[in-house]
Amino acid sequence: MNKSILNKIKGLNTIETLQKKLKVKRSTAIKKIHELRKLGYVETSGGGKQPRLYNIHMNKIIKIGNPGLYDIINKNSPVKLSRPFEERIIGKKLSIEEAIIRAIKTEDYRVILASLALFNKIKDFSKLYALAKKENVRRKLGALYELARKTIKTKKIDDKHLKLMLNAKNEKMFIVQNAKSKDFKDIENKWKIYIPFNKQDLWRLKE
């Protein structure tokens, strides 16, 4: 990588500031960011309602450990998340099953919405159920699974595990505190869990 170019654009940038520094079209600036990210020189933050920022480094960023929750979700979901912090998993890889349960445990609207896409990547339903039981989120898991099934193609959880989830006791009723659905009362009534999303919230999962 040309160090003189990196020196010119190092630090925090938006696409617009990168255009000005390099005196190029927007499409060329976007292409350059993708190239630098692939080579390991860029950290990205922001997005959604916040401006997308690109922190460009003079030297390659060396990441220790394996991808964390936000990385797993961003890799597998059309709904992308900005990282509030850099999370790396040391000593093992975070499985899809673990990522789904961790997402539920955040009680964060956007994290849980983005994680619904992971239901199409499940490999071990017994592991998923065991994790949900350990964290006492079995009915939440079942309700979110049924919601995902109404919206996107997912892997099918067997009837045995669905029944065990449905019969779980002593769980909190809110997935996201004080958030209820207007459109998915059938799921709420079945699982005795409040869904935090309405139909218009789910369109991005179909992108």
C-alpha cells in the first residue's frame, strides 16, 4: 500500500471527506475504502442514524482472537450494526447458536432485530436449546424464532424442542423493556412474551 496516500487520508473520514482529500468521485472513494478495509487499514464505526466514519491507519490493524457478536451478526444479517466497542473472543469461536442467545440477552432492539437473520444459520438445535435454558430465555427464543419464520426463510426447529421452549417457566415477558407489538399478538399470546417489533420493522430482513 502506498504510504503517501495513507498519510494523506489517515485518521477519521467520511466518504465526503475522503472524496475531497483524494479529489475523486464518490464511487471511487467508496471503492478505495473497500480496498483499504480488505487490506486491514480501516476501522468502521457509526451507521444507522449516525454518520458512517472510517478510521484509516498508517499500519495494518492486527486483531487478536475471533469475531465477537457484532461481527457475527454483520456477517450474516442484512441489518448491519455499528460497534459500540471492539469485541474479540479469545480461545474459541463464537457459534451462531451462542450469538443468538447473546443477542437476546442484550435486550437491545436493533441487535435483536438484526440477529433474526441468524435463525437460517443454526447448525445445532440441541445446543441452542441448552443455551437458552441456561440463560432462562427459552420462550423468548421460541417467540423470536416464530417471528423470523413469518418474515424470512429459516432452519426448522423440531417439535420436541419447540414444546420444551413453550412450556418453560419463570421468564420475563419483555424481550425489550416495555416494547409490545401491534401486529404479532398471535405470537405474544402463544408464547406469553411481548414482541418488540411490528411488520414495518422487519422489511430490512428481506433485503
